[in-house]
Amino acid sequence: MLTGIEHGWQKLLSLTAGKKFYITQVQIPEDALTIEGKFQVPPFAELSMEDQIFIAAFIQTHGSLK
């Protein structure tokens, strides 16, 4: 099941259809904080959810998936 954040990444990647894009603003309303700049999507966010789950399991088991 996808969480809101995971679903958001997948939707964003689907909207951009593989084209390069940047995130230019991050807001944390509860802290009245805004960060502006030119940020790229984390490389793992570009993977399918299935691949992200596999990588997380691989890292958590220190590379041993017996």
C-alpha cells in the first residue's frame, strides 16, 4: 500500500514522463519554514515502488537476502 508521500512521488514521476525536473521550494508550515533552491528528486524515488521495497530490505539485511 502506498503512503501519501510515496503516492505523491509516483504521481509526480508519472506526470513528468521521464523528463528532467527540479523541485524549487520545500515548505514546513508547522514551523513556518520555507527552503528555496534547485533540488533534484532523490535517485531512489525514481525507482518503482517494488524496487524501492527490495532495496530497503537489502540494506536492512546488510545484503543478505537468504
